[in-house]
Amino acid sequence: MRKIIFLALIICTLNSCKRSEYINIKQIISDQIVTITPNLKKIDVKDSVSINIPIEFEIETYDSSLESIDLYYVINRKNLMQISEFEMFTNNDKNKPINSLKSYLSVEKPLRIILREKNHLISKNYARELLKKYNINHSLENLKLGDTIKLISYNQFRKENPLLLNELRKIGDTIIITTRKKGEEIYKPKKIKINW
């Protein structure tokens, strides 16, 4: 009888711990493609291009009283502006950017989002090395708005290009998710370090 009571107490304790965590976020090593696009942000830096490294997260919510959820993408200690500096996509539609996570609060399955920074610059010389490494015959000199050079999946890229990723890891980039429940005025932040 004591064993049954003890087991029941453990189960109740585990369930109550689970309920206190109303949102869970974890990074997934993405199979999305790393791309190179023109440098449109800093026109004065003509010897560089943008490298777009996708990062993917799975978000699960456990509380139906959540009313608000917002995402902040912090790169190099700077909070990026959505649309002009990064885009967010769902795993279901990788071609259509979304502006908000609010409509996904009621989704019962975990939500996968993909973030793409638009303005991470690398030198054209380094970009040429990457093109050569992946046997891509494309000129960087005439890149214009809308042009995209596809490299390889991020999963493979991170294994084969540790120097670039080690530089990114030194900064400690993060995403911050803030949530608010119905009837609350306080937003609760959850900070997740990006594992480049």
C-alpha cells in the first residue's frame, strides 16, 4: 500500500512540474539550405555578400490561456527587425514569411519555425571559396535583388565549415520568446542560446 501511495505522489509531482512549464522551445539542426544573396544592406561594402544560415526551432505550448507570444532574434547583441533584417517561416510553408506567432497558439501539434537572417556579411573571396568547395559555377559580380545561390543544407554546412560557425558561437546569439497569459499584464521572457 505504501508503494502505491509513494508512486501516486511521484506521478502527481511530475505532472505538476510539467504544467508549470507552459512553453517548450528547442533548436533543431535544420536541413534547410544555406544561401548566398547580394549585399543590399550596406552598399558601401561592395566586396561582400550576405550568407543566409537558417536556424530552426520547435515550439510547444501547454497552456490554453496563453494570449500572446512574440519572438525576438538577437544577433551580435543587436535585436533584429523582422522583415528588414530577418524572416520567419513555418516548416509547413518555407516560401511564405510569417509576421507573428499568435495565430499558432491554438495549434495542438508542436510548431516548427525557421529563421533566416538577411544581413550576415561575408567577403566575396570567402564566398568564392564556398562556391568552389561545393562545385557551384556562379559569378558573384552581377548578383542583384532577388538572386539566390543555393549551397548545401545547414546540417551539412555546419560540419564542413567549423571556422565560420566558431566565429558565430563566440558572440552568444539568442532568440527570446515572450508570452503572456489572459488576464496578465506581465510578459514572461524565455531566452534560448542559438547553437550555431
